[in-house]
Amino acid sequence: MQLLVEGGDAVLEDDDGEVADHRVARGAFDAAVGDNPREDDGVDLERAQEHLERRTVERREAGLVELVVHRAQLGDQLAAAVAQTEARRPEKGARLDDVVETERRAGGRGVHRELGREDRHVGGPARGRDARDRRDDPAESGHREPVTRVDAVRVQEIALEVEQEEGGGAPADRHDGIVCPMPRYDTAVLNGTVIMPYVGPLRCDIGVRDGRVAALADRIAPGDASDVVDARGRLVLPGAVDSHFHIGIYRDLAADATSETASALAGGVTTVLSYFRTGQHYLNKSGPYRTIFPEVVAATAGHAYTDFGYHLGIMTSEQLDEVDWLVGEQGVGSFKYYMFYKGLNLTSDSTRGSAYTMSDTYDLGHLYLLMRRVASASAGNGARGRVSLSLHCEQAELIRVFIEEVRRSGPGGLEGYHRARPPLTERLSIAEAMVLADATRCPVNLLHLSSVEALAAAAQGRREFPHLDIRLETTLHHLALTHATAHGILGKVNPPIRTEADREALWDAVVRGSIDTVVSDHACCAEADKGEDLWKALPGFGGTALLYPYLVSEGHAKRGLGLARVVELASANPARAFGLYPKKGTLAVGSDADLVVLDPDREQVVTPDALHSAQDFTPFAGMRVRGWPTHTILRGRVVFHDGRVWGRPAGEYVKRPAPHS
Ligand SMILES: [Zn+2]
């Protein structure tokens, strides 16, 4: 007996050449492998049984028959898909990486490769009862389809797929690209221009499954996804990682997490890395992180719309001993030291820093010990990801002197604040930090560089200590505002907003590539908290909703910053610096499906309402910004669209370094 395939029909011929003409399917297969034939299969069970009884179908042959039938069923579908892919030729513009495409096709053609292993035409007279013999049969018939024999395990796998296809069972994703009984993707973002960090713009579609990027393809059919986002004429960016944030600094932590991560979504931010420390503000208490940190995470979880993590200020000697536990057990891969708290409080109306920090000894000695701890944790962490120390670099003793001068003889307003904490204090503070980083080999992040002098000091540090891992950060407000444009006391922030020359120097450093990350340093603060007295006003304000819009509008459209650089500064670089990459920060297959669809032509003047924050003012008010997100997608779910947040806060705490699985 032999097996033929003609026009998708499986045919069994008896040895004497008589065509038995069976459409053998599940029943025969099940019977052959010992299961009970199912009455509802709609196949010729009687005939299959008959074959079994006549011993004309052996187990192996039954499997073979099943495979052929299965293949015939799938043939059209698969061929159509392959033809569709091949027919679609490159369009203008950048192309999806060939490697990615090759892998995708390889997946889709898995069945061909599998079949091809032992491809033989089966057509001539059989020489034996075992199909194994037939592959050597020289009398192959050209018009007949190739048929493959596979082992029983493979056949059973295919049978399972067919069962799922017929019975509506779980998706047969073990053979992605072969059988697709349900939509292949949960969500697909179609027709957009994807901005891939370190690569550039690509014209491709993105398929999302189970919260992760599952495919990048020239084209994904809309029917292949349960939900489709049409990104025609728009940019598709990896969700921004706003790595400088202050959830709960001035307000209830849970309430602040909700309102301010909603603001983050509006700016295309899908992950927030927030600073927390013990001392005044925040939870307004001190103590060991073993008790306080779980409280912080619990207050944020269930309240944040974005995924989130924490950098922790190590404020006391006791907390120094907790660094290893925080890195190893709690997923805290970054810490902070405030260079100016050793002699100044936050608002700068008191030099009693220890009352503010609620710590015993918070000085350069403490910093040295902290750097040793962080360097050791970094070395011990090996390849799992970077462990680092972030530094707020302003020098307290100099600030004390300059504050006295400005208070005595002016000027007032934000220019006075800039002169009271002049760039010289950043420069000296960075130089101090560099010496200690070198002595301890501690990886460091120099936060919110605000001035020409700060940039020069950081550049000198990199030149002088090329073996050190030094990352440079600046903020939206230092790039966007000057002390003349930041709305007076409303623009009070540390370090201060400076001059137009500083702003231009910062932009120059961003465009040249010496700045690694751009952040919001978001700290939600009510207008009433600013009050009338510059020296008592709370520093800081929100800005996270402007992260992508401002970088696209000012950086890309006006200053020629490449779009790849935009997503590097706001997403990929912070993800790498803080142990999140490539789970976050890119759109590789397997990365979390955190995506932003951005309309580069949508223009909006900044108002407090446009930022979706609880903050009732903004120093950015009146700025005309072109390029706003239309959709923000967190792990595959559209969470911001049509100018509003959708669903409940579903942000998760992300342990860092985060494994990429
Ligand atoms: Zn900050």
C-alpha cells in the first residue's frame, strides 16, 4: 500500500494498485495509536477501522497519513502567508534588520524545514510494507507532492495542533507560524515608523503577545491581532524610562504615585525610577530600609500607572549595612548621595543639614563608605547588570557664602537663586566626587548637570579617570528654561535654572552625545508650596509629561537631534544605566511591550491641564510643543489614549537588575 497526495487529498492505494480513496484523518490516526476513534470527527471511521483490521495501516503509516492530511489542510494557509511575505517588497526608508526578518521567516517555515529533513516523493509501487523503504524508491512521481515521514512524537505534536484547531483549545503557539487557530497577537501596532535605539527609523509592524514584543515584521495582517493600533504617519517609540523622579516627596506617596504616573503616561513614559530617602519630606522619618522600603513599595504598588523602581538615598551609618541586602534581595540597583546635605537643608533656609537628613554623620566620610559598598555590590553583581551611585553635586559651604551675599545685595527672583547656588558649587562638588569615585572604583551618575562649569567638570572627570563608569544626566527644565523664562519663584529647583548660555551648552552636549540621559526630575509641588519667600519655597516641579514631546519638538525638529538619539536619551540609556535593559528601553523581540505612538505633527501649548498632573502650575507654561503621544502602551495594554488614562493603575515594581527572559 502506498500514500499519495494529490491536490491536497491524501489517498491510500492498496498494493495491487486499487485506489482505496480514503480521506484518513483523526479517526485512523487515533485508532492506529490505540485511542478510541471519536464519533464526532466526521471522518470515515468505518473505513479506517477496516484498514486497521486488515492490518493495512500500521501505526507508523497512520501517523504519516495524518501528517499528510494535516499538511494539506495547512498548505494553502502557509503558502499564502509565505507568498504574501515574499510579495511585499521593501518600501522607501529604512528596512527592518535582515537578521530579524530571517529569523521570523525561519520560524514561519519551521514545518517545511521539519518536513524537508526526509523529504521524498512517494508515488511508485511500494516495495515493502514499511514506509521506511519507500524513500529509496526510484520511481518518484514528479507531479506528486513531497511527503515526509516523521517520528511518532512529531506526529503526536501535529495531532495536538489539529485538535486545538478543531476544538478551540489553547493557541498552538508551540509552532508559531504553522498553525494559527486564534489571532496570533494580542495587540499589533501597524504602519508606523519604529524608532529603534542605536539603529534609527524602521518601517515595520510590531506584534505583541503576553505583554512582550513577539514580532517585528514587514507586515502583520490586522486579522492576526485581537487589537490593532494604526500608527500610520506616526512614530513608534520604546516607552520612556524617566530615571529621575520623586514620587511622594511632598504629598501622600500613594496619591502622588497615581496622579504623577498618569502624567508620565501622557509624555510617553512607561517606567519611572524614583528617588526615595529617609529624613524630612517623603515619609518624614528615618530608620532601617528593612522596615521602610517594603512600606514604600507597598504604597506605590497598585497606585502607579507606570512600572516603577526606586533609587535609595543611604542616609545613615546603619543603612550602609543594608546595601548588599537591597541589591541582592530587593532589586534596588542604584543609590543616591546629596553632596549639599552635609551643611544645608533642601530649601536652603537652614545650614543644619543633619536635622533635615535625620542622620548621624552625613559627610564625605559617609560618601566614601557608601561608594565602597556600592563598588563592592557592583563588582559582586557581575554580568547581571550595573549597580551605581547617583550624585546630586552642589557644594554646601560655598552655597552658604553665596546665599548670604545674594540675600544682602540681590538680585532677587530666579536669577538671585542661580547666583546663590552658582555653577562653581557644581564644579567643586563634581571634582570632590570624582576623587572618591576613583579611590573606590564606584560607578557613578552625575545628576541634573545644569551649567557650562558642571559639564566641564564632568568632562574632565571622564578624561582624568577613563577607567571609571561615569554617566551624565541633564533635565528637561535645564534644557528648556532660563531664569528669565521659568516663571519666577515657580521655577525654583536645585540645581537652579541658569542662563541662556548654560542652556545652549547643555543642548550642545546632548547633540554631541556627551550627555547620556535626559530626565524630568519630576517632583509634584503645589503653587501654594512655592509661596512668596524664595528661600522657603519648596524646590522642584513636575515635567515628566514633556519628556518625549519636548525632546521630539525641540531636539529633533528644531535642533536636528536624530530620533534614535531621542529614544536613547529618554529610554535606552537610562534603562542600561539602571539595570533594566533590554527588558525596558528597546523594542527587541522579548522586551516588555512598552510602546508609545507619537504624532509628530500634533501641536499643543503647555498648560497645567495638558500635563495630566496634580500640580496646579507649570514653569513650562506657554511653551509651544509639537509632537505628542497618541497612545501609550504598557506591557501590551493601551493605558493612555484620546488624551486620557485608561484602566486601573497596573504598574509593577521592577527589580533591578532585571532579567531578560
Ligand atoms: Zn531630583
